[in-house]
Amino acid sequence: MKPYAQCYGGHQFGNWAGQLGDGRAINLGEVTNKDGEHFCLQLKGAGETPYSRTADGLAVLRSSVREFLCSEAMFHLGVPTTRALSLITTGEDVVRDMFYDGRPQKEPGAIVCRVAPSFLRFGSYQIFTSRDDLTTLKTIVDHTITSEFPHLGEPCVDVYIEWFKEITERTAEMIAHWMRVGFVHGVMNTDNMSILGLTIDYGPYGWLEDYDPNWTPNTTDATNKRYRFNNQSPIAQWNLLQLANAIYPLIEQAEPLRDILSHYINHYNDTIQAMRAQKLGMSQYDEELHQQLHDILQLVETDMTIFFRQLANVDLDSNEQSDEQLLASLNDAYYQVDQLTDEYKNTLCKWLRAYQLAVNAEGISNDQRKQKMNRVNPKYVLRNYLAQLAIDDAEQGDFKLVNTLLECLRHPYDEQPEMEQFAEKRPEWARVRAGCSMLSCSS
């Protein structure tokens, strides 16, 4: 074992931040499984590194529980992600100012061991280009291709171009999965973008509960909303542009890089449209149907996860249902029933009947549609208030809820009657409570 910390740079909130690096992460080394796949083991919160700057390199239990549970939840949702191997408490207190408001407090310390084939980020390449250190840039690019993308062949200019194309496609697919399940990363800086297209660095993340495309869970981003839910794909493309600029000196051809960045849009659109069709249990994407639903979901406070899950239970086989019968299965998705005006109900019912015609035109039975929808629309996601309840207990030494949630989130598409309470929408008390709505970058 030869532990090391990475040096990297990055754009943070659109601005070049210079050298950053693993301030509280230490790579222990790699292990290889029986199938010949290699994985890097990394401790987060184990202490100072050469890149800790003025910080202590430690992590608190609060943020560690959130990373541990969320990375595993994402994996079982089918979203490309780093994994969490273990979570331990250190027995020592760590001082943190959670909301940067001048009120630091002591919190229990913890360490997560996380796992991925590689923890290389876009910023791992940017840093060397920014220093005009093209020798090291070429060394790390060649190593990445040889180690993580060996199917592309021996590193050369043509392979560099193909490598960048694959990175853009993996990134597009990852973002499409985020959008499918309603996940908001919250801090998509280039140093938080995996070169493998994996979700990495779980900080101020959240799941879209109220269907608000402009929502971000990050208090630091509350004003500009750069990393809001609906902006995640454009931001990913912007980040890929910064990576293209970083590797350009090895290629010295702008046109293929521009073409690949344009291809990102097409690949993302194809992927997200296929997923949107799947969310409705359909084979073909219907732009008008989707756009109408997108608009309707914003008219009143609607829980995204519950709405799509319950939509599968609407009976589309019968043409004789009243409006109330059509709407009955969806009632649990609304936070404030008094918002359901007659005008809203009429609008939604009109959409439901158009949806019924589209499904029938494809010849899909009610049972087939429900099965398809329940494979891609989860019943269980790691809502922030659930994570906070688990954190509250864990800080008192009780890890039962952490383990129960972990087991529940391993089967997000199953009904799990004994876990039904974890599928409920956010309670009113959690609307503004710290840790349940907005989170800081130290969360």
C-alpha cells in the first residue's frame, strides 16, 4: 500500500479556482477482483493531506452518513456512481461551521471508505495545462487511457479524440440518469466531475421533491442557481468544454473537439428522450405529451417521485372513468390538496386522456405499462429529511435507521410493504429545517 493524495485544479461556480486537490481524501491503493477489475480504495476524512491548505482534512458524521447512503442508493437506482465500502466513527470531535454563519460547533468525526475504478476528475488534467506542464499532462492522459480505457488502443492523437468522445457520452448518460430519478448534484464544479462518468463527491445534493426545475439544494448557489436541476446537462457540457481546452495541447485540432461537444447534445437528447418514454411506460418519445406534463407538474406542488410511481397505477384500459376516478391514484403526490382547483384537475385529466390514447396507440396493456414504469420510476429515494433523521440518531450513537435505510435503498423499485413509511412525501416540518431543504457545501 502506497497512500497518496491527488493534486488537481478546477472551475468552481464558473471561475477558475487554481490548485485544489484532495484536501481530505487519501487513496490507499488499488485492489483487483477475481474478474480482473481494479478498484481504488479511498478514505475521506482521515486527516490532513498536502492539499488540505488551512483545513484539518477531517469529516463529520453528518456529511459521511449522507455520502455513504447516497452513493449506495444511486448504485441500486442504476445511476453510474462511486460506491461506499464502509463508514466508521473516529471517536473524536470535529469543529465545523455548517452554514458559514460564524457559529462553529463540535460534531462527531467519521471516515468513509469509498470505491471506484479511478477518482480522476476533469480538474486532474486542467491543473497541468494551467501550469503549461504538458509532459505531465501527457503522462496522466496516457495512463488514464491505458488503465481505464484500454479498448481504445495505444495512446495517440486519434485515440485522444476517441477518448474525449467516450467521456462526453458517459457524462451525458450519467446526467440523463440524474434527471430520470430527480437527483440534483448541487455542486457540479469541474473538480467534481469524474473522468469515468460516475457521480462523485456527494455534498449538497438533493432529490427533487416538489417538481421545480429551478431548484438547487446548495445554499452557496441559492442566488444564481447555476447548478439547478434543469441546468445540469448544459453545465455538464460547459465542464466538458473546459476539459477539451485542457487536453487540446495534446491534439492541436479544434474541429474534432467542437464536433464532439456538439455530439454531446445529440447523445444526451437521445438518451433522455428514451428515458422519458420509459418513465411513461411507452416505446416512443412523445415530445408534446412530455412537454405538457412538464408544464402541468409545475402548476401545483407535486412530488416527482410519487407522481411517476403512482401514474403507473392509473387504469388506462377503461374509457368509461370519470375525472375523479382518473385522478384518484395521484392524490398522494400533492403537498397541498387545496391547490387542486377545478381548472388544474381539468388540465391534468385532459393530459391523462391524451396519455391514454398514446399508450393505446402503441398497443401496450395496463400491466405491461405498469411493469415498464416501475422498473425506471423508483418508489424509494434518499429524501433529505430521511437522511437527516438517520444523522440525528447516528449522532446519538444509534445507527439502526442508517442500516434500515441502507437495506431499503438497496431495493428502490420494489414495493417493500414493511418500508412503506420511507416512500412518503416530505413532511411539513422538514420544509425549512436545516439538512432537510437547503444544504451548504460542508454538508
